[in-house]
Amino acid sequence: MNHPSKALTGSVVAVYIAGEAGGALTQTFIGDRLGRIRFMQMMCVIVTIGTVVQTASINMSMFLAGRVLAGYAVGGLVATVPIYLSEISAPHQRGLIGGISGCGISFGTMTSNWIGMFCGYGAYGPTQWRLPLGIQIPWGIILFIGLATFMPNSPRQLIRHGHVDQARIEFIKIRRDLHSHVVLEEFALMHAQIEYEMEREPKSYLEIFRLFKHRALVSIAVQTMTSLTGVNVIQYYQTILYKSLGIETTTILALAGVYGTIAFVSNALTTRFLTDQWGRRKMILTGLSGIIAIEIYAAVMQLEFQDGNNKVGKGFAVLGIYLFVLTYYGMLNSTTWLYGAEVLPMALRSKVMGLAAASHFIVNVGITEAGPSAFAEIKQNYYYVFVACTLFFLVIAYFYFPETKHKTLEEIAAAFGDKVVTLTEADLVTEQTVFEEKAAVGHVEMKDMGDRRV
């Protein structure tokens, strides 16, 4: 691309993130109206167009346009997928299922880094960059097909739209692990809580922050926090960091591949074994504390060894980058996206989560656009900007982030001092009657499970 300037290199990254911010904000306006499935399908169409445009680009303007389109769709998906997964998950598995979206992001990071390395060995020319971009094209199509065929609708959103019977059917499908009386009770509680929240649903953002200030600010803060750890700067510009240490190009590409592999493996392991077992709050506090220490270490190592010939010292500097990715992806990547969605009441989940994701991307635009110039001018001192920001959010998280593990999305309201609706025996009898009526006309499957019927 004729050796673009540092500013243009930054723009290639920044316009993608700007598109993500636009997609996240779009979700706040039409996400609830279209529904989770249809909104994600729309984003699949747009991301496919964007990746095709990038791959087929014949000049920088066309390439940037494709970046904006793809970023727009990814922003909408990133804001919606954690919401959707949290709404179809059982409370004791929400960390695992909701965390899958974060694992998908880290898997994409790993794959893209290794593809970048392999294509680096190709003949100099268009194939080196068109092939990696072209590999993106099928995934939006695959996701669209999956959403159109076997993925269930969110029962919570169906209730919000007044489709209670359909919500009941979908809920029974996704909660096959429960006996009938538990299914009925959990559905009735969910139904009652959502209707209660809809009765006092805020009509404006001013009212949202007046009635649900704590919950809205926690969701926005947890997303802004992730950007200000510097993760995207380190991820996008790690090759610049390695180059500043005097490392050769082929080795740089291999190191980036290892970076992505550590990201995915650590993310997958902690999502499977820690998020539901240990809890969101502990993981966030541990992750932020670790990042502060690691970024200070990384800055000191780069200061000491980037201008010398000490290979062992350079290895310790690279270790700082790897410790960062291990901690961030292991403790924060999946946890923060899930936590930002599950702390919100149903009536606000799309609106505020879209705003939170947009804040994540908008902050990222600024710090990534500044990345190449900052590393060129102040070098490793850029880390200390992220240290200060992370320390600030560590204090906020310690005092204002409650634990959410093993609670239903409706029960989480109590952790913020909001009312949780309780049910009377009459409510449960009514739900049982409706359930049996639907079963009698074949709308709900009934099968024996010992002395219980589901």
C-alpha cells in the first residue's frame, strides 16, 4: 500500500473501531425492535459485505470503506451476543455460555495472528493481504444460517414483546435440565419481574440514569475500563513493540501468533473453570490488579533493553507482553462483556449495553489512533497512561461492582437495591394451569422424568 504514514496506519485501525461504535449505538435504537435474532442476522449481512469490499479493494478509500462496514457490523454483534447468550443461559452456567462470545473473540485473535504469519511467507504482493481478509468472508454467512435454523429466541425478550406463550415454549426448550415445578416457578418469577420492570420503564436516558444509575454506570464503566487497560493498543501494535526491541520480521510474526494462542487458551480455561465457580467480581479485581503490575514491569523492561543487544533482556521484555495477554484474556475478556449485560434490567439491556459498547469503542478510537505516534514519541511511557486508568477502575470495581454468579438475571436486581418480585401460591397455580392447557393442545412437550413431568 505504498508505505502509508503512521497516521494512515492508525486510521486503518481507528475507522474499524469507529464503525464498531456506530454499530453498538445502532443496537440501542433498533435492537429491541428487531429482536436479538433478527438484529444479529442483519449484522451478518453487513459484515459479509464489508469483508468482501476489503478483500476486493483496489485503493485505500475502498479499503477504509470496507473497514467501516465490517466494524459497524461487529460492533452491533459484540454488543448483542453477550445479551442474547445471558438471556438463554441457566444461572449456574451463564458464565460458561455467556463467556463463549469472549472465547470466540480470542479464537479470532489467535487465528488472525497465525494466518498473518503464514501469509508473511508468501510472495510480496496482494495475496499477502487479500488472503487473510478473504478468510473472514464465510463466517457471517455461517452465523446467519445458524441463527435462522436452530438458535432459540430469547424468552425474556418474547415476554417483553407480549409473546408470553412463545416465551414459555422457548424457556422450556432451553431449561430441559429442570423438573416441571422448578421450570414453572423460574418462568413465573421471570415473567413477573419483567412485567414489573416494564411498568416503570424509563422513557429517556435522563430517566434511566435517575432510576437505574448504579446499574447503568456499572455496565458502561466495565466496558470503558477494558479499553483503558490498553489491550487493543498492545494487540494491534505488538509488532511495533517487538520491532522496537530489534526483533526480526519473521520472528515478530511468530511472536504475534503465540500472543493470540495464549489469549485463546487462557480465555477458554478460565471461562470453563473460573467464571461460574469463582465469580465475576473476583475475576475483575484480580485481572485489574495483575494488569497494573504487569504494565509497570513491561515498561521497565522495554526501557532497559529495547536499545541494547541483550537478548535475554529482550526476552524478559517480550514476557511482559505475554503476561499481559495471559491476565487480560484469562480474567477480563469474557467476564467484562458478560457482566456488562447481566447487571442491567431487561427493559434497559439493549439501550445501555449498546451505549456501554459504544463507549468501549469510542475510547479505543482515541488511544489506538494515537498508538503509532505515542510509541514513536514517548515509547514505553505510554504504558503508564494505562496503569493510571486501570488503577482508577480497580478502585471503582472494588466499591461498586457486586457479585452476580448463580443468580437469575431477575434476582440480580437485589444486588443493586432494586425490588425483586415475589410470587404467591396463586401465581404458581395460574402458571401450572396455563402450562397444562398448552400441553393439552400440543404446544408444550410433556415427558416423564421419574415422578415429575416436563
